[in-house]
Amino acid sequence: MTEKAVIYTSATCPVCGMAKDLLNSMDIEYKEIKVDINPVSTVRLIAKTGKFTVPQTIINGTVISGFNPDKVIEAAHG
């Protein structure tokens, strides 16, 4: 794995699994933050992204909401 990213997820989010699978398939190293088990991380998510939806992926400073392969590729290689 070469890139570093942060992904905010919750256990009840099926799209979060898709986003993590995409990062894994692209060999992007990531830190997963589960907002449903850590209330402080929810506050940090809102502060960083202005949103309370998951998944939120941050790659090289670019915030990607939801499942968006094109933006992930652009952020990882841009």
C-alpha cells in the first residue's frame, strides 16, 4: 500500500464497505475511523468535512463524500 488516507465509516453503512474495498483494490493505505463507536470522531468529522454522512474519505487533503471512484483516483494520483 502506498497512499495514506482516512475514511470515516459506521457499522450500518453498506457503502462504507464499498469505499474500503475500492481503497484496498488501489493499494491505498488508510486509517478507518468508526463514528458510531467514537462520539469524538463524529465531532471531528463534522469539523473537517462540514458533513455528518459516511463514508467520508480524505486523501491527500481532498475530501470525498460517499462512494466516488473517479474522485478517489484523482485524489490519489493528483
